[in-house]
Amino acid sequence: MLALAVFLLLLTETTAGWSKPDTWRMHDRGGCIAREREALLSIKAGITADPEHLLSSWQGQDCCRWEGVRCSNMTGHVIELELHARGDFSLLEGEISSSLKDLEHLQHLDLGGNFFLTGPQGRLPEFVGSLRDLRYLNLSNVNFSGVVPRQLGNLSKLQFLDLTSQDLHSDDLSWLPQLSLLKYLDMSYVNLGAVISLVDTVNMMASLEVLKLQWCSLNTTSQFVSHSNLTKLKILDISNNAIPMQFDTISWVWDAPNLKYLNLKNTGVYGMFPAQLGNLSSLEVLQLSGNHLKGMIPDTLCSLRIFELAENGVQGNVVEFIKRLPTCSWSQLQVLNLEGNNITGSLPDWISHMTSLTILDLGFNKLTGPLPAGIGEDDWKETWDRNQA
Ligand SMILES: *[C@@H]1O[C@H](CO)[C@@H](O)[C@H](O)[C@H]1NC(C)=O
Ligand SMILES: *[C@@H]1O[C@H](CO)[C@@H](O)[C@H](O)[C@H]1NC(C)=O
Ligand SMILES: *[C@@H]1O[C@H](CO)[C@@H](O)[C@H](O)[C@H]1NC(C)=O
Ligand SMILES: *[C@@H]1O[C@H](CO)[C@@H](O)[C@H](O)[C@H]1NC(C)=O
Ligand SMILES: *[C@@H]1O[C@H](CO)[C@@H](O)[C@H](O)[C@H]1NC(C)=O
Ligand SMILES: *[C@@H]1O[C@H](CO)[C@@H](O)[C@H](O)[C@H]1NC(C)=O
Ligand SMILES: *[C@@H]1O[C@H](CO)[C@@H](O)[C@H](O)[C@H]1NC(C)=O
Ligand SMILES: *[C@@H]1O[C@H](CO)[C@@H](O)[C@H](O)[C@H]1NC(C)=O
């Protein structure tokens, strides 16, 4: 008898779900599915400090109205949990409850910037890999330590993945290509020193537009010799890794024809600027400071806005060097940093034709001669003085 009653109840529920319009269902249930409200309350219970009272609205029936929570207006399910740190002093502290996995319909999960938040045993929990509807996952600067779980490879709808973190490491990223829709990957500061075939792995990620791997302890040069086929890649940042190799042998970079932003700062690359660099005609930002580069840049980089080449071994005449920046780039060039090279000669008057230039740093070179007319401003003067010294 009791069993029958339960069955009937379930049937009514299901029927209601099918036949009633969604708006009606939302009102009927206070806009929030009970199981998901329970999960959110468990998450709240795991938070030991919340200085900005981010979660103070997390009470009452309608969890869809709680701060940082968004529900689907079609299904009523929680689809978004946006709990990134609000400012510097609003950090959630505590441990992420495993009830998070009950929010099965989450599409967007952002816990970014909560330095004091962690997971069970301090780990990035494997159960995050069961949130199969995720499109956006931001766990940057959350206090996770240990291994990046390969279960993340189950998130096949993911488009944005930010795992920037000081204490994570991985020696196996073979699950990454399973994220076939991924456009944005930031694993900066994750120790990837033991990953053997990083480049081959990334090459299989056809949708990738942004790849940021700064400070990842990358140290095997051989892999960067591979060719790439990353036709969609626009932003590549592998700065602050040990990649002491001749610049023209980093084939991987030369094969990404649509790069707009390339950061190879402090990687130890050396040698002459290769002709292939001239083929990256969409480059707007080129950051090469802190390496051992010499010679002259190719003269085809028409879109450059920011060019940083401080602390390298560039020799030669400043006029000759600056002339390699094609006239088509003059109107948009904003930053030219050639500090700490071995550049000689004197600055030409026509530098004032670079109408957008706001930072020109030529300090610690071997420039001589008078300061060109029209650039009497203090910063420039100071730069100049550092050469005359
Ligand atoms: C439902 O949500 C979508 C996207 O979140 C929005 O564009 C649409 O206007 C919403 N519909 C209603 C009835 O609120
Ligand atoms: C992740 O969050 C951090 C800080 O909260 C932010 O700086 C970063 O841009 C976010 N990443 C993505 C992919 O949106
Ligand atoms: C991060 O967690 C570790 C333990 O896993 C702890 O020792 C450390 O103090 C935490 N850091 C912060 C900023 O909370
Ligand atoms: C996720 O991936 C792991 C290994 O990659 C697999 O064993 C597991 O069954 C998958 N499913 C879930 C829900 O974690
Ligand atoms: C590269 O880094 C890994 C892990 O940090 C280390 O075990 C390995 O010895 C390093 N290899 C070289 C050539 O420095
Ligand atoms: C790049 O080539 C590899 C094989 O060399 C292939 O597996 C991968 O799918 C290709 N990626 C793209 C983006 O076409
Ligand atoms: C530049 O690109 C063109 C067309 O893709 C190619 O034929 C040429 O070999 C490339 N030049 C260099 C120096 O890589
Ligand atoms: C500049 O040139 C001098 C002599 O030619 C050399 O000793 C010095 O190392 C060079 N400095 C840089 C930063 O390349």
C-alpha cells in the first residue's frame, strides 16, 4: 500500500514535469530543485570563513536567487556557480564539499582567486570530472595541491579551463585532447616538468585559441622542434620556462600562422631572429625580453603594438634596427622596449612619426648624440641619461 502511494507520487511528479510549462514548475518549487539546494548548503557548511559575506544570501527556499547561483529558466537546474574572489579581502576559506558533484547540470564553475579554499585532503577533487555539462571551469589560485586529476578529461563540453596554481603538478596530460572543444587553457605555475610529450598533446587540440603555460618548469627542448598545426591559436605564452634552444628551431611556434600574442620572455632562446618570425604577420604583441637574441628582426611585422626585447644581445645601429619596423606598424606601435642591449648610434628625428608610441625604453645601451627634437619629456630624458652615463 505504501509502496503504491510512493509510486503514484513519483508518477504525478513526472507527469507534472512533462505537462506543465517550466515557468509554472519554477514557481511551484520556489525556483530551486531541493537536491541542489541541499548540495549548495553542504558547500556553504564547508566554508569556514567568508569575510565579505558572499554566502549570507544562501538561505531560504529559492536557491536560484542566492548570490553567485544561476539556474536554468528552462529546467530549474543550477547551471552556474560564480564564487570567484571578490577583491583581495573577500576570500572564501575552507574545504569544497563533495556535494558539489550533485550540481550535475553545472555549466559554469568559478572558484578563482580563493587562495584559502581547498579540497578534500588538500587535493583538486576527482569528482570535478563528473560535472559533465561544464563549459567553463576556473580553479585558478585555489589552494589545491597534488596531481591534476585525469578525470578532467571527462569534461568533453569544456571550452575554458583555468588551473593556474602554484602547488599542482602533472606528469601526464594525455587526457587533454579529450577536451575537443577547449578554446582556452591556462595551466600557468602548474609543474609540468615531467610531461614528456606536451607539444604532441597540444597539437591534437584543434579548437585551442589561447594557451598559457608560464612558469611550468618546462625544460625539454626537443619537443618544441615538432611542427604544429594549431591554426586557431592566437595567444601563446610559454614564458619563464627553460627552453634554451636556437630561436629558429622552435618550429612549433612558426607553424601557428594566426598568432597575435607571443610571449617567450625568460626562456633562454638564443641566436638570430629567424625569417619565419616574419611570417607571423598577425602578431600584435611580441615579448622576447630576457633571452640571448641577436641580429635584426624581419621587416614584415605590420601589426605590432607591443614589442619587448629588453636584456638581449642585440647589437648594431638604432636607426637600422628601428627601420626594420615597417611603416605600416608606425601608427599603432605603443611600446618599444630595447633596454639592456648593445645598440649604438643616435635616435632619428623621424621617431616622432610613431604617433602611438607611449613607452620607448632604450636605457642601458650605447646610444650617443643629441636627444631628437620633440621628445623632451622626462621619461625619455631619463632613458637618454642612462645611455650617456
Ligand atoms: C532564459 O534565459 C536565457 C539565457 O539565459 C535568456 O536569453 C532568456 O531571455 C530567458 N528567458 C526567460 C523567459 O526568462
Ligand atoms: C579565472 O579567474 C581569474 C581570477 O578570478 C581571472 O583572472 C581569470 O581571467 C579567469 N580565467 C578565465 C579563463 O576566465
Ligand atoms: C594551502 O594548504 C596547505 C595545506 O594543504 C596549507 O599548509 C597552506 O597554508 C594553505 N595556504 C593558504 C594560502 O591557505
Ligand atoms: C572519468 O574518467 C576516468 C578516467 O579517465 C574514468 O575511469 C571514469 O569512469 C570517468 N567517469 C567519471 C564519471 O569520472
Ligand atoms: C626537468 O624537470 C623535471 C621535473 O621538474 C626534472 O625531474 C628533470 O630532471 C628536469 N630535466 C632537466 C633536463 O633539467
Ligand atoms: C595535428 O596533427 C596531429 C597529427 O600530427 C593530429 O593528430 C591532430 O589532430 C592535428 N591537429 C589539428 C588541430 O589539426
Ligand atoms: C612563410 O610562409 C610561406 C607561405 O606559407 C612559406 O612558403 C614560406 O616558406 C614561409 N617562410 C619561412 C621563412 O618560413
Ligand atoms: C655588448 O658588447 C660588449 C663588447 O662588444 C660585450 O662584452 C657585452 O657582453 C655585450 N653586452 C650584451 C648585453 O650583449
